[in-house]
Amino acid sequence: RYCYHVAGAVGIMMARIMGVHPDAGETLDRACDLGLAFQMANIARDIVEDAEADRCYLPQKWLEEMGWQQGEHALPENRFRLASLMPRLIALMEKHEAAAKLGARQLRFRQRWAVLSAARIYGAIGRKVLNRGQLAWDTRTRVSAPEKTWHMVAAFFEAVRNRPPPPAEPITWSRHDFKPLAGW
């Protein structure tokens, strides 16, 4: 729900700005997925920085499974175990990233290219965090200018082809699943 409110809703808003009709539910759902994927990449990259500001965006359940109290997850002695949570977070990010690419099919070419470029760049951030393991938070994980250029070129050809593969698992969610519960 947090990711929906800070980024999924922004994805929906951007789709509307790009001209997606309010009744285009599937496309708006996938725009929400793009925002969710972006935010999960940010969470993965900024875990230690966030902890230093007394913030934590990992699910409480995950922290409890590790036996950590609030803030303990980012301590240097816990970085190896923290890295063990990243496959779970990045898999979730990739699930939403793949779903978002399906929604991009409905956009005009330039918009599709921009969305696919951003999806590739943010996805690269998440995958770099995963690949860096316990060292992921020693320095800020970045995508260099040449890497961004490469992702933009690759996204251009993805946008031209416009046949994204379906996610590994079926999409069984919509943006409505992430809205606040009644009474909140």
C-alpha cells in the first residue's frame, strides 16, 4: 500500500497525462505496476540511508522473520542477512516491471519508449543492489550515463517491436488491490 500511494498512483496519473482514457483499466493497472516497481527499486537502494533517517519500508513481517527490531536491519553486522532479503524484494519488483511493460503496449511510440527506458533503468538499479549483495549499501547504487544510454537504445527497439513477454506468473491483481482498506 505504501508503494501504491507514493508511486503507483503517480504511474496512474502519468498514464492519464499521456492520454490514457480513465476507462482503460488494464492500462492504468499496468501504469500502477510501473510505479510500484520503481518504488521497490528505490527501497532496495536506499535501505541504509532510510534507516539512518529512522525510516524503514521493508515489510514488518520480513523484519520479524529475521528477528530484527525496527532499525536493526541496516546495522553493518546485519548487512549479509539484509542482502538475503533482496532476492525477495527484487523478484517482486521484477514481477511489477514485467506487468508494466504489458501496459506500455497501449501507449503511443514516444511514450512507450520513455516508459520502457525508465523501466529498464530502475530495474537495473534493483538488480545491481541484488548483485552487490552485502556491499550494496556501502556506496549508493547507480546506473552510469553509458548504461542509461544502453538501456534507452534497448528500450527503443523494445518499443518498436512492441511485443513484451508476459510475466512469469499470471497477473491476478489490479490497482484497486492497493488502495487503502475501509476505515483507514
